Amino acid sequence: MLATAVVMLMDRNMKAQPGRAFLDSGSEGSFITESYAKRLGLTRQRISCVRDLDWHHPTLEIAKWTTSVEFRSRFHLPGDEKFQLGYV
């Protein structure tokens, strides 16, 4: 079972919008769906991000875009830390 949390993500107008985060302490990357990034009005940059697999599947496209989003706990109190992550 995957652990999740409801977080508040800042849209392009710095207005908090709710979203659900999957929590994986062993993950090397952070991801956001393209549809949610568009809904938040985030600026995206085109990239080519592929990973070599095995000889049966030489490459796998992992991401097409990169963006950045600020988020925080939905129980935000004045003085609480905010987090800034680059998403691929």
C-alpha cells in the first residue's frame, strides 16, 4: 500500500490548490501529471529524459517536460516551511 498525503500546491497566481502526493522515501525523482501541471498553469520546458533498460527494451521515455512547483502541508500555519521541488 502506498502512503499518500493531501498537500497544497501553488498555482501560477500563488493561490493554494489541493493535490494528492504519493510518499516514497526511496524515490530518486518527483513527478506531477501533465494535466495537473496545466491545471495549475505551471510553466513547462521541453526535455528528453530516457532511461536505458535491458536489451529487450533499450530505452523508456520517463518525462517530456520539466517544471517547478511550490507546495506545503494542507495544515499550513504562519511560519511553517514551504518546499520547492523541480518536477520532471
